[in-house]
Amino acid sequence: MPDILKEKTLIKEMFRDVLLEIIREERIKFYDTIIPTVSDEEMKDIEKRYGSSSKYKKEDFVDMTDWVMNES
């Protein structure tokens, strides 16, 4: 009986891990879908209007990469 319980626990953990991975992948696909892409021409216009991103202070921005990648 203890072996069956161990197997059941292992299967649950594997299933959970697979589901979490699928959710992460789908979240990234969703973000890719809702974040618009820009053409080279549009990017040049943005840089013309607002300048290069290198002129802005790094502390004025929040890097959300970890949040997006690690959100469970």
C-alpha cells in the first residue's frame, strides 16, 4: 500500500509540473500576442520623438522580465 501512495504522489507532482510548464508557455504566447510589434519605420519615428532609450535613467524603469518569466 505505501508503494501505491508514493506512486500517486509522484504522479501528482509530475502532473503539476507539466501543468505549470504549459501555463508558463501559454502566458508567454499571450504576452507576445498582446504586445504590438513595430516596423523599422515606426521605430525610427519613436526614436526621433523620444530619443534613444540609452538617454533615460535606468532607475526610472522597472524590469519585469523576472515577473513575466517566473509568475506561477
